[in-house]
Amino acid sequence: MKRFSFLVLLLAFLAVGCAHRPSPVSSLPQLVMVASDSERIPLKSPGVSVTSGSGSADDKENLADEKEVGEEEAATIADPLEPFNRTMYHFNDKLYFWALRPVAQGYNKVVPEGPRVSVKNFFSNLRFPVRFLSCLLQVDSKGAATELGRFAVNTIWGVGGLLDPSSSKDLNIPKKNADFGQTLGIYGVGQGFYIVWPILGPSTARDSIDIAGDYFLYPVSYISPWYAGLGVRAYEEVNDTSLRIGDYESLKEAAIDPYVALRDAYVQYRQKMVEAARGKPEPPKPGGVGLGEATK
């Protein structure tokens, strides 16, 4: 009986973690891959290393320009809750390594990658209302039309969203990554202070407002009875984690202070999302694993 109660509690934790995905992200495996469900955006560090030696005047000028750009792109945020945030970071970290990752690894061995990708496509298609309404609130008619077209194509010809024909070379209808936190940023609302929620992962005061909107616009939230909805959310989280096992581990090992590295990465990523939505040129796509498609 005690084991059953613990399992139910764990499923509830994982389900709550699935409910909020500001960058898509935002649950345990998205602590690092905060852009795991979108185009990954490279994050520049504020400093630029300069090699020794003389070098031409043009080279020095280019290095100075790159340093200035890097300083402009660096994002900082107040962290008055750091003791609490660090505690929550360690809690989420342990929950990931002790519970979520082992289950995802077992699931990974049983279910082939193809079906797992289809499941991810299905849940991504279900989150269409969040992206569509966010585009409307941002007065982005093109983005709203794109999302509507993707949803129609993937639902009808993609077998309810299991397939993603919209991303094929013939159609090439890109997904518009938009959420309510990004929308508030477009209207001038600052990120506020940094906060790490238990289960939900890294966030800000502004992005925390997105939790309610994302919950009420996600169809899975209305599955009845309540424990069936929890089961669906837990399954979604396990499936998503199985597709990116190792990303969080690698980046955590490379960081001197994982808490600071994840905080800075998340804040910079959210800033990039707002800048991209405002019409600023998006940075080039990195070739490898990037920070910020974590954490829906």
C-alpha cells in the first residue's frame, strides 16, 4: 500500500511538471534543454577570448565588435531567492536522477525511437491553442496563420498529429514557438526575479504567470477522471525525457556551478525569444546541442 501511494505521488509530481512549458519547456529534463521543443538558440558568454600576439587592425576591430555584441546579449536577472532556488534545484536534480531518468531509460529500451517521436508530435500538436492564442495576442497574424495551417495539416494528414507532414520539405510550415510569458515580454513586462519551482524547474516572475494560461489551454488538463489526466501527463513526460537522455547530464558535468549555468542559460534564452518575436534577426543555429526545445 505504501509503495502504491508513493507511485501515485510520483506520477502526480511528473504530471504537474508537464503542465507548464514556457519554453517548452520547463520540467525536469528541460532544466538544461530549455529550448528542446523549438529551434535551439546559441547563447554567447559576455566575454570574448583573445589570442595572444599582434594581429591586424581589422582583426582587433572585429574582436572588439564581437565583444561588444556579447556584452549586449548577456542577460542578468535578480536572484533574491537564491537559497530557496538552490534548494529547489537540488530537489529537482535528485528527482530527475532517482525517478524520472530510470523510468525513461527503461521505456527507451522497450519502445523504438520512431513511435516515441510520434508520441512527442502528438502532444506538441495538442499544444496548438497556446501557440495560436499567443500569436494573436502578439498581433502576429502570420504566425497565427502558420500555426493554424500546421494544426490542420498535422491533424488531418498527420493521423491526429502523430506525424509531422508540415515540417516536410514540400510543405515547410515551421512551428511558431510562442507563449504567454513571451507575449508579456513583447509588451514591455520585464522578467522580474529568478525562481526555481519544484518539479516545474527554472522560471521567472513573468514566466510564472504563464503557468495558469498554459494549463487551461492544454486539452489534457480536462481529461476526467483526474487520475487519468495525471497518467497521461506522466507518460508524456517520460516519453519526452527518453528522447533526450544525456543532454542534461553532459551540460551539468561541463559547468563549474550548474545552478548558475542553468540560471544564466534560461534567462538568456527567454530574452532571445522576446527579441525574436519583436522582429530582431535571429542568431544562427548551432551545429550541436544547444541551450535554449529546460523546461512543455
